[in-house]
Amino acid sequence: MKLAIIGGGPSAFYVASRIFQLLPAAKPSSPSLRIHLFDRLWAPHGLVRYGVAPDHPEVKNCTHKFDAAALDPRLRFFGNVNVGDPANPIPHAINLPLSSIFKNYTHILFSTGCTLPTLHPALPPSTYCIPALSLVHWYTQHPTNPPPPPLENVSHVSLIGNGNVSLDVARMLLTNPDVLSKYDVPQHVIDHLSRSNVKHVSIIGRRGPLEAAFTTKELREMINLPEASMIPLDLDSMVPVSKDSLTRQQSRVLQLLAKGSAKPYGTTSKTWSLDFLRSPVGLAPPSATSQAQLKLAHTKVDAKTSRAVPTGETSVFSTDLVTTSLGFRSPPSSLFSSEDLGHLRTISGRLVSSSGHVLQNAYASGWASTGAKGVLASTMIDAYAVADTILTDLMPKDEPVKTTPASPTREQGVADDDVAEIVMNPNPHPEDPPEEIKEALKEGMVTTYSDWKKVDEEEVRRGEVLGKERERMGWEEAREFLTKTKPRT
Amino acid sequence: MCGTSTSKQYDDTEPAQAPMSRHMGIDRPAPGSGIKVNFQDSKGNLLKTVEANEGDDILAIAHEYDIDLEGACEGSVACSTCHVILPPEYYDLLPEPEDDENDMLDMAFGLTDTSRLGCQVKLTKEMDGMDVRLPAATRNMFVDGKKASH
Ligand SMILES: Cc1cc2nc3c(=O)[nH]c(=O)nc-3n(C[C@H](O)[C@H](O)[C@H](O)COP(=O)(O)OP(=O)(O)OC[C@H]3O[C@@H](n4cnc5c(N)ncnc54)[C@H](O)[C@@H]3O)c2cc1C
Ligand SMILES: NC(=O)c1ccc[n+]([C@@H]2O[C@H](COP(=O)([O-])OP(=O)(O)OC[C@H]3O[C@@H](n4cnc5c(N)ncnc54)[C@H](OP(=O)(O)O)[C@@H]3O)[C@@H](O)[C@H]2O)c1
Ligand code: FES
């Protein structure tokens, strides 16, 4: 098997790692195996590098396992290569058509994640309404290079959606930059945050405390913020009296909310609030004399469907910056993407064509396959299951591989546009990447894993000098650094 | 070239080098002298009986003996991939989980009343002979410990 994995995030590395574990190189019965990972970002690890909040450094320990997988000589990483997405958002990434992958590989796996933010029809992006992903990309120095948010002129921030991404952004805005500066936060971001005038962050959810999308740990981090306090909640008006049917997580969240923030409200200069049962319906722009006006419909949670339904009442918030944090989706332009699902069509990790056929030797894993749901632990479990599926399809039937018990189907979407089915090459060159990649490697336009490790070490070294976890490089800087360190041939 | 950089190991042209498993720094006791732990799969079938020392945690022991227990955050209570299920009589011997462990357990798949994070359970002599069951891996995605979505 010569497998091309599109995407080099955690899902891609967990799949590769599992395949190596199940087919050890040293075992004579292991079939010949090559895995090539392509990512349009020059650095590997997807959202672990360009998503996970800087004050969660422990989460990034998973990269040690990815490093170990990359040590297997059967794996190669090619960074700065955008595969098949016509709307390539990375200006410096080279474009590789999917046809090149089909020609050069026996198998393909899409681990492309969900790279686009979900937008709200009533809240189109503008200078005062920014998707949370742009803020995340700003503070992680993502190669799309978005401008910094206008924090100097902002006192009140409204975050729409109360998932963990929303809370990540809230913590970044409410934590003292001196605390953040020891983590993996670029110096220019720290400088910008030091000039911030943010005083209040309102986290707006269309449903109630029991349906909140954040998890307990992230709520506790908010509750324990040393320099910000929460406006106390009137929980009784929002939660049913009988607590019998609550899950463990729901009861623990309620307990935390009832206790309130560690710093009592009124004792800190910065504050935050959880505004439940409010759904945005419109946003009037700021004027010379007034802030932007965010119009919210009041909602209640339907007991049967647990959906938010409007009560008919509305209210208006004066705010300076609206940030939408409503989840993520895969680009609708990508092959096998279903507009309705917001991710690729799969059954048990196998790709499905728009006409409903399961494709041969073509797979998807991670957020590309499941949608933008779940933490690394769930991404890992999914990746292991997909690795098992790939190997089950690959191995002769009398030589079963150990598989994870799997439910027979995942959701199957229906789309009416027809997509040409993938035809992989059963006999490609046994080792080589596509010609275009070989050329681009010579020109220094593609990064290898060893390039990344050199940059990684250097970033950590530069960080040590500054007394922080690491100081990041951008593409230009990394390229220059690599050119300098490359041995001349 | 003198190989001052560790990066060289990642070159695909280098001779084969098996990926190393993380060394969590525990020592195996002399056979017969350690605390016995029976690792079981999700159905309760014995995988391996191993020996470890007082103070070793279950994640480190699993890694030392190649048991398929992940530890994505390497014991920092930030991932829940080291979730294990203990027999009630042994669970009761342990100090109550801290808030941070409970927060991660909220998200663990297949949570039971006697679930713990393997990285937080340190062996004591009283735990000799304990069964440690791994939860069932499943492809039915568990998402942030919640059921209904909008
Ligand atoms: C802001 C944020 C913070 C998070 N924090 C945490 C946390 O603290 N703890 C936790 O457990 N989980 C966290 N998560 C969840 C975790 O990041 C995901 O579970 C995980 O990253 C999903 O992995 P993936 O490989 O499927 O996708 P991704 O990590 O998104 O990787 C996909 C990769 O594919 C590449 N790609 C996409 N399209 C193409 C193309 N056409 N050609 C080439 N390459 C392509 C992308 O550049 C990307 O590198 C967070 C998520 C977000 C959004
Ligand atoms: N620290 C961590 O572990 C960490 C950090 C970041 C992300 N993650 C994970 O990554 C995944 C994605 O996180 P996320 O925060 O982007 O997404 P999420 O958890 O799905 O949250 C999305 C939020 O947006 C709301 N929303 C969606 N559409 C809306 C609409 N049209 N109008 C109003 N509100 C709307 C949702 O409300 P409804 O619930 O009502 O739909 C929800 O509150 C999650 O599984 C998360 O746990 C984890
Ligand atoms: S190893 Fe991550 S929580 Fe135990």
C-alpha cells in the first residue's frame, strides 16, 4: 500500500501511527507500506499547533507520539502543499491537483479537518464582527495571517456560541498578557493584547445551562480566572426544578455555575457573563455616537426536541466587537463534501460518492469525516477505527487484523451533484512522491518532517532566550532559517 | 556531517529505526517481588499480568508493558485517553479524584462509577492483584460527554 494522506493534523498522524503499530516494519508478514502526508500548512499537526489555546500546553504533548510515527522510515511529510482545494487560502502553498495523487498512490485518506468557520446569516463578517477562527489564527500566527482584532478600541465583546472555542477566546481576552507571555504566544500578539481595552466579555448561547456546549474543565478555568469575575446567574429561572435526569457533566456544570466565579463579581476590573437563551437576529453597525447594536431573540428550550425556540421577546446589547464561534465545516468545494453535513460523506471511514457508492481505496478520518466535533481523544478513537478499516480492506481475508468493534454505519449524506469516482493507481512508483513535489522540494518550497523538527528546536531555543515556551516562526522566516541550515549539495 | 541535530532521524533516507515508545521512567521490579496488576480488555479477558512498584501510576505501568492504553497528554490530566475501570473494592481504596480528574472523566467514553484516569492512580501495596479493565473503544463518537445536539 502506498497511502497518500491529505492533511497532517492529529487525525492523519494517529491513523499513520496505528497502521505502523499493526504492521511493524520488522515483521516479515507486513506488506510493503509507504505513507505520505501532505499539508497546506508548512508546519505539521493541524489544530494542535494552530488551534489549541496557548495556555493549554499539556494538550500539545500528543505531538511526541506524532514525532515517533514520523521516525518510521515508511512515513514522509510534505508541508506547504495544498491538495485539490481550488480555494487555497494559503498564499505561499503550492497547489497539487488530486489527479496527481490518484496517479501516484494506491490509496488515499482525507484528513483535511473542517477548516472554515460556520457563519451566522444575521451576522456577516465585518470590521466589528469577526469569526472566532480569525482570532485563533491571529494568536497562533496561522499562515492565513489575519489582521489583529481592534482591541485597543474595544471595551465590550460579544461571543456568539458557548463552545470551548468561545471560552478559549474569552480566556485570551481576560488573562493578563504577562501570564500569557510565558506560553507559546507570539510576541506581537502579547504586545497587541497589552494595549487591549476589553472590560467585559459576554458569552451568548441560544440554549440554557444544561445544553451549554463548553465542557466542565474549560468552564472551571473561566471560573478561576485570577483577574476577571462572572456576573452571577439566576439559574432557577433557567433550569428545571427536578435534577434527577441530569447527566454527571450537567450536574457538575450546574454546581460550578451556582458557586460563581472565584473572584466575586465587583472585585475585578474585568468581567464576563454567560448569557443563556439568547439567539442573535441582527447587528446594527456602530456610528460616531453609539456602539454596535446586537439584537437578540429570547429563546426557550423545547422539552421534546431540545432545540431553541423563540419566545417572541427581543432585547438589544450595545457592544464593540461581535465574535462568532459557531463551529466549523469543510469547504463545500472539496470533493465528496456534503453541503448539508458540513463534512465529507463517509461510511465507517470509507468515502462515499454523491450517488451513494462506497469508493475503493479512498477513506476519510477526523473532523473531515465526523464534522467539527470532539476533542483529541475522540479524534484519536476515530483515527484508530479508520486505520482498522483500511487494513481490513487491505489484508487477505485469511489474515485478519485486530480491529476495533465498529458500528456498521456512520451517517450517509445525500447530495445531488455527481462527482467523478476516484481511480487510484494499483502500481505507482513504489517510493517517490509526485513529480511536482520532487521539483518543489528542490526549490525549498516544500517542508519535510526533518525541516519541521529543525524549526521546532529553533522555536523552542528562541523561546528559552525570551523565557517562554517557544517563539514561533512564520513561513518566510522558517524558509530563510532552513536555507541557512541546509547543507550545500 | 557531524549529526549535531536530532532532526536527522526524521530523514526518510536514514536506515530503519523503530519508533520508540515514550519512556515514562518506571523500573520493573524483580519477578515475584512487585505489586501485581492484571490488565483486562473491555470484555474482562486477561491481557497480561504485570508487576510494578509502589508509587508507579497505571499509565506508566501500561506503557512499560506495552498495554494499549493511550496517554495523549502524558499524565497532565488534559486528555482522558488513559481512562481505566477498576473493581469497586479497589476503587474504594483510592483517595477521591480531584476536580480536574473529574472534569476529564466527564468526557471519558464508557464512564462507570469506578472509572479513573490511569495517570492519576498510584499503586499501593493494598492494590496487589487488582484487575484494571480498559474501556471499549468505539466508533460511535462520544462528543464532549453530551447527548443531544441542536
Ligand atoms: C480552536 C480550537 C481549539 C481546540 N483545543 C483543543 C484542546 O484544547 N483539547 C482537545 O482535546 N481538542 C481541542 N480541539 C479539538 C482538536 O483540535 C480536534 O479534535 C483535532 O484537531 C481534529 O483533528 P483533524 O486532524 O481531523 O483536523 P485538523 O487538526 O484540522 O487537521 C487538518 C489538517 O488538514 C490540512 N488541510 C486541510 N485541507 C487541506 C488541503 N486541501 N490540502 C492539504 N492540507 C489540507 C489543514 O491545514 C490541517 O493541518 C480544538 C479545536 C479548535 C478548533
Ligand atoms: N479545550 C478543549 O478541549 C477544546 C477547545 C476548543 C475546542 N474543542 C472542541 O472542538 C469542538 C468544536 O468546538 P466549538 O466551540 O467550535 O463548537 P461547539 O462545541 O459545537 O459549539 C458551537 C456553539 O455555537 C452555537 N451555535 C451554532 N450554530 C448557532 C446558531 N445558528 N445560532 C446560535 N448559536 C449557534 C452552538 O449552540 P447549540 O449547542 O445550541 O447548537 C454552540 O454553543 C468541540 O467538540 C470542542 O469541545 C475543545
Ligand atoms: S494521560 Fe491525559 S489524562 Fe491521563
